Amino acid sequence: MSTADKFKKVIAHAKEYGFVFQSSEIYDGLSAVYDYGQNGSELKNNIKRYWLDSMVKLHENIVGIDSAIFMHPTVWKASGHVGAFNDPLIDNKDSKKRYRADVLIEDFVEKINQKINKDIAKAKKRFGDAFNEEEFRSTNGRVIERQKKIDEILNRFKTAMENNDLAEVKQIIIDNGITCPVSGSKNWTDVRQFNLMFDTKLGSVSEDADIIYLRPETAQGIFVNYLNVQKTGRMKLPFGIAQIGKAFRNEIVARQFIFRMREFEQMEMQFFIRPGEEDKWFDYWKDLRMKWHKVLGLGEEKYRFHDHENLAHYAKAATDIEFEFPFGFKELEGIHSRTDFDLSQHQEFSGKKLQYFDPELNESYVPYVIETSIGVDRMFLSVLATAFEEEQIKKENGKTETRTVLRIPPALAPVKAAILPLMKKDGLPEKAREVLNELKYDFNCQYEEKDSIGKRYRRQDAIGTPFCITVDHQTLEDNTVTLRYRDTMEQERVAISKLNSLIDEKVNFKNLFKKIN
Ligand code: ATP
């Protein structure tokens, strides 16, 4: 099955099993806006809890806040979003499709990169253990040529963006013969800048009203509250403020399902530090955030760092944690060394001092900031797309059958356990409800008595429930049940009194946290 086909299946499955619906579907939907269904919202909440707890529970010096979506309009002038939160866009005249010029260029570069990777894979096969990748990269003519081309394009693009030279950005597209993925033509319009912020009006009389923006990131709510939190919480540097909340961007090209949405949710943490310590803390957060991802067990090879060539106006260093989505490696999370840019800007625009008095140094200064920023929805997509599997299994009669299973990390699974009476009689439903009542205070459980046990197992596999608990006649005699594991489909007989600890062992965040702490 091609990755495109698999991705289509994931999207269909997300809808069929109550994970993600298109917004306003009965009105034919609203582009790039989605709703989360009964299972999707559970998964999303678990992701958010995993993130927030890892920040505030595991760090004595990180606290959480919840700031408003609407902010004073000057915030966005200070942050640079009014002037610089633009994407360079370009239209193809034949297909009438609109693209981000930077994405067209990046995709083109990635194609060259893939060719290099193919060359490397081939050589690796040929030379076996003796293969030295570094040496190959620096001596193989074809690879050197391709790498040179990549570097040239990226450097040219970086300079063009720094100089705000949009004609040059178009020229890069022309010179490299980049074509429209839909029409295949090179018939491009000029490149224009497009501001991504949504605006609306505050107040009831629109003529008098001020324009305000729907926040395009949650970070500014943290910056403007940094002194409130520092003072009321008596925080000492270094300390962090974490927040989860909605953000809005009028994305030019909204595609790839929930990867790029116009309304989405971010989990951001700003870590305030002494100037001069930014390199140390940048490395610390890079390392920790990568661990946070990897312990989930989706596959270590699915993550990689991508350092930014084209730094944002405020940044000293920036890297992305990229994940291998069904459509290739793409940004999942950003880690940014933002210097004192934001706080200094707010100090200047508000006229209020935002300095921190450092008792150890006996001096005041504006702290530097390291930021970690991840989209909840992208994280959701990374989990869902990787978890989805169509597995061929051999039945007892020798025939094969397809089992659709979501191998969601148990700690994130929407439903942790399904309690299933084998039959709808002989007191089995009553006994099963007793089991449910034991477990429901600790875990999100489902009770199901309709259809054959096999069908019920399949339905739970399809939503990623790690445990199925079957209550049968033996249960009435000895208080044991059949515990079935989602991933292996193995079954074992266990005492009802053991269920809680068995499930907890697999689904409690604690065991993941211990691996990263
Ligand atoms: P991209 O280059 O993909 O547009 P970005 O660099 O603009 O992303 P940031 O401003 O660094 O993204 O935002 C931090 C995180 O928020 C991203 O890593 C991503 O997970 C998430 N995010 C950003 N834009 C969107 C969006 N339109 N839809 C869903 N998630 C998003």
C-alpha cells in the first residue's frame, strides 16, 4: 500500500471511529477546520496532560497559566506579528492553486536530499560493514554535486528572505524549474506577502471599534504575564511558564488533514534564563523534548532534528523536531532560542519595566528565553498515523483476515479497558458492571455487551483500547477474568483484584516520565 493510500485510510478511519470530523460537515465543511469526536477528544486530552504534567510536575521551576485569546492590539506590533508574520505566496496561473513559495522550495530541496539518501542506501548495501557514510558524502562526485546544489538554493533563499526580495524568491523557483504539483506547469505569478493573522472588532459599535487579533501563537500571553507570575510565585531564574491553548492562522495552503489548520492548539513553554546561558539551556531542552517524544515508542527512527537556516527575526538559534508523517518528514515541534527579543519589545512598546532583579548577581536585566512549541493537533496526527495498522492474521480455519488496529501508546489511548460480558444472561452483565465499577474511577472504560465477543474485540482494536476484559461463567465461580492484550491478541486469566495494578502499570504516565527524568 502506498503511503498516500495509507494516509487516506487513516483519515477515513479517524472519521468512522469518532476521532476527527470536518467542522460543519452538514454544510459541506469549513476548510482547514476540524472537530474532535468522542475518541479524538480523549486522545487529545491525554496528549495535553502528558505534555503539561511533564512540564509542571517534573520541574519544580515550571508553572502553568491560561491566558486569554484576545490581547491588546499593541502586543502584536511589539511581537512583530503585525509587520512580519507573513508568508510569501505564489499562484500557479494554470491550476489556479496557491502555494507558499518557501514550501515549494523546501519540497524541491527535500527531493534532492532523497536522491542523496538513495545513493547512500545503495552504497551501504554494496560495501556492507566497511561503509563509511561521512567518507562517502565527502568523496562521491554525484553526492557532492547534489549537496552543493542544496546549499546554493538554501543560501540564495535565505538571503532573499533577509532582504525581503520577493522577485528573487520567484527567480529561485524559475531557475530551478520548480513546477506546480497539480498542473505540472511553470506558469507562476509574482510572489506576494500575506499576513496570517485573523482580525475582528472589539466592542458593540463596529465603527468605533478597535481591530483586535485572534492570537496566532500562545507565547505572547506568557511574555506579558512573566512578571506577574515571577512576582506572585516568587520565582527565581531560571524558571518556565507553560500554557496550552488555541491559536489561529489564516494559512494560505491548508492541506494534509489536521497537519495545517486555521484553528489549532499549541503547547508552549517559555523558559526564562540569565543572558549568556542560552546555549546550555537550548541544548538541555532539545535533548529533553526529544526524549519526551521517543519514550512513547512510536519508533526512534521517526524523529530527527532540523536546524533552521533561515532564522526568524528574533532568534539566535532554532531547531525543529521533525516527524516522519505519511507525507514525509515535517515539523512537529519547534525549539527556539529567542534572546530577550520579546520582553525587550514589550518593555519598549508598553513603557513598563520588565526586568528581573537577580539577587545572586545583584543586578537587574531582561531575561533571555528558550521556547519549546508544539502543536497538539500535529502530535495527534503523528500518533494516529503511526498507530494505524492493517494486520493480516491467520484464522483457525486457515484463512487470513485483516485486523485494523490502532497501536496507540497505552498511556494516550482514549479508552484504557473494555469490559465485556461473554453473554447477555446468567448474571454475566451484572458481574461485568461490578468490574467496571472497580475500574472506572481510575481509567476511562467502556462497557459493551452487543454482538459476538470477536466483533467487540475488533471494535476495541480499531479505537486502540489496550485491554479487553471478558467476564464469563468461570468469573462467577472464582473472580477471574480473561484479559486480552490489543497488540499481541494474547489472552490470560487474571484475578479481578489484580486488574487495576496490571492496567495502571501500562497506562500511567509515571512509567514514561521515569524514563525521561
Ligand atoms: P510551519 O513552518 O509548519 O508553518 P511554524 O514554523 O510556523 O510551522 P511555529 O510558529 O513554530 O510553526 O509553531 C509551533 C508549532 O505549532 C509547530 O511546530 C506546529 O506543531 C504547530 N503549528 C503551527 N502552525 C500550525 C497549523 N497551521 N496547524 C496545526 N499546527 C500548527
